[in-house]
Amino acid sequence: MNLLKRLKEPDADVAWSRFVELYTPLMFYWSRQHGLNGTDAADLVQEILTLLVTKLASFEYDASQRFRGWLHTVTLNKARDWNRRQSLRPNTDQSSFIEHIAPNKCSDAFDEREYR
């Protein structure tokens, strides 16, 4: 049984541990790529994992799509939300990381190597 299916089981602690082990470095990399510093990227990854606990319960995997592509989109959307929250904070002298986002030029080979 694949990992995504095991996450839906009642006793999915081992599956979640494996998921976190596999995908946290990738989400952290993407967060850093979107301009977040290490601390903010770590916080964002925690937010994403919290979201995924509910999202993956009803997630239906489409074999014609890449799960990591979907996960990258979730990460990007959460990063944009994070930026909006930061811009609403008074007296923050941080530049917007959205300004530094280039079109998605991620090398699939690099993502695959990082994932492995």
C-alpha cells in the first residue's frame, strides 16, 4: 500500500513519520527558494504539515499528476499567505519575498535527487 493511502488509516503514526521524513526537506527547500529565511521557512513547513493533516484525509491521488507538483502548489500558496500576513504586521522592515520569486524553473532532476 502506498504512503498516501496509509496516511488515511486510523493508526497512521508510522506513515506520518515517514511522510514528514520524506517531504519536510523538500517543502523547506521550496520555502527557502521562495525567499524565506531558515526560521520562517521552518515555521511555514509546520503550517503546511498542519494543513496537510486535514487535506490528505480526503486527498485522492491522480496517477496522471505528480503529488510533488500538488505539494509545491500548496507550499507556494501558503508562502503567499505568509507574505500577506507579514505585510500586515506593523513596523516590519522586511522586503517582500514575492518580489524574488521567479517563474517555476525547478529542475525536475534536482527535485528528484532531493526527494530521493
